[in-house]
Amino acid sequence: MPLDKKTVKQLALLIAGGITLYALFQHFPAVVGAFWFLWHLFFPFILGACFAFVLNVPMRSIEKGLFSKAPPRVKRFGRGISLVLALLMIIAILVLMVLLIAPEVGRSIDTLISGLPGFGRRVAAWASSLAERFPEAGDLIAELRFDWQSLVTSALNTVKDMGETVFNSTVNAAGSLVSGVVNFVVALVFSIYILLQKEKLMRQGKMLLYALLPEKRVEPLLDVLRLSDRTFSRFLSGQCVEALILGGMFFVSMTILRFPYAVMIGALVAFTALIPLVGAFIGCFVGAFLILIVDPMRALWFVVLFLVLQQIEGNLIYPHVVGNSVGLPSIWVLVAVTIGGNLMGIAGMLIFIPLCSVGYVLLRGWCYNRLKKRKIPPARWKA
């Protein structure tokens, strides 16, 4: 059978792909090492691109709201002003969070250090009263009683043993800190350059795609990139709205029930809730610790309150707010968070929701087109 030019080209590509895949598997450790080398080499710029994407969401809203109808003489300065305002807004939020949280945590630590013996006596008295009220739990509560003197002595010995290890690792920690600061500064500067020249960079990217790929392949790829941009932007907005809702729920409920640190814990929960589904547990841990110093029984009720609000937020608010913002049904939001968390931790939770949303939209469109081509009526597949 004669082979035409197109068939020969496809066979050559198939053989070359097979050889490349075989070589990659044969030298897998070297491939992984090369990947991590390139990752560390380009990490500041990857981080800068992530910064630019996050900053672009508020910057685009500010620029559209303030400068969309401005005269051309003023409009040319709109990008820079909007970028500065977006940076100042994020810095102001971070400073506000520190001002709300840090003083309370510092005072609580001072109270804990100065009142540790009294705190131990309160816990012991609380456990004794609970044992008297519930005699059947006496054995369990007896196991919860601590010898505070032995506990403090053991802690001091542990700290002493850790001293040498901490001292030896100080130089490495300092080097890592300096490297992290340098990477952060480079990433921030790179993100500013991206945002100030994003139209030019987009134009250059399109030129490169049209130069490398067939024209019929470029437009579908650009449609996927536009869909990804919209989805990730809506996800960031939905995540912020959900965090504010959860923080407000904690503040209102703690104020009504007269829990201490209502403002601080509400702000902390709102900040940590930016991590999908599990971030609020960090706020719960800190809040329970602070309340435990004041009143152990209230700390227990705070944990109960947290579990109730977390169930409401995780099963009702989060899937609907974030799921609607990215066009992903509630059940698949939970699946995306679970898989992303298992694969990549916190970063996977943040990435997999919009990523799964893009895949969901593309798969749904492909299914509709296939059903239309096969002339299968909706009555056959609709429930």
C-alpha cells in the first residue's frame, strides 16, 4: 500500500514520540532532577505570574470603575494608579489583620505565661466539678489530670535539648530567609512589569501561537485560555466573598453568645478561610486556645459552635458561593477540594476548583456537540 506524505509524517511523529517516552522512562530520576532544577530557576517568575494574576482582579475592577470614561489624557495614567491602589488595598487588609490579631495573641501569651499555675488549678477544679456532676466519667477525667510541675520540668528539658539543634540550623534558616525575601521581591517586581504591559505581552503571546501552530488550532486554544482566565478570576472573587461570610457568621454568633475575642477570631477566621474548606480550622485552633486561657468550658462550647458553623459553611455556603462563581456544581467542588488537597496540599485546593471548572465546561460542551452530531434527542438523556 503506497504511503502518502501525510501518513509518513504521522508515522515519523509516532515513532519519535515513542522513542522520547521510552528515553524519559529509562532516565526518570534525571528527568525529575532536571524538572526541579528548572522549577527553582524559574520559581521567582512563576510566583510573579501568580502575583500578577491575583493583583489583576482588583486592579481591573478599579481601572474599569474609575477610568473607563475618563479623558484620554487621564486614562493613560489609569493603569499605574489602579495598580498602586490595588497594592495599597491588599497591604491595608494585611495590616488590619495584624493589628486585630497580633495584640490579642500577644496579651494572651503574656497571660498564659504569668497565670500558668492558676490556669492549671482552674482546669483541675473544672475537671473535679465535672467528675462530681458525672460520676460515670470519673475514671476518664482522672486520666486527664496533669502533674503541672513535672510537665513544666519536662518542657524545660526538651527546650534545653533542642537548643543545640536550633543553634546549628540558624545559619541555614537565615540563608533560606534571605533567599525567600529575594524571591519575593523579584516576583513582586516581575508581577508589576506584567500588569503594566499585559496587553503587549498578550499580543506577543498570540503572535507566538500563530507562528508555531496551525491557525485552526490557535482560536480553540485562545478560547480555553479566556475561559481559564474568567474562571480563576471568579474563583478568587467567590473565595473572598465566602471568607467574609464565614468571618461575619463567627463575629455575630460569638457576640450574641458573649464569647471573648469575637472581633479578633472573626477576622482571623475570615483570613484563614481563604484556604478552601480547611483554612477555618486554623482560626478555630487559635480561637479555642485563646478562650481556653480565659474559660476552659467556653473553649469547649466554642469548638461546638465552630463545628456547627463549619458544617453550614462547608455543605451549604461554600459549594453554592464558590461553585456558582466558577460554574461548577456543588458536588464537584467538594470532589475538587478533596483531590487537590490530597495531591498538592493547600495549593492544590486553590488550583483544582477553577481547574476542574474549566475541564467541566469543556467536557460539557464536547458532550453536547457529540450528542448533536449523533442526533440523539434530549428526551433520551434528560432525567
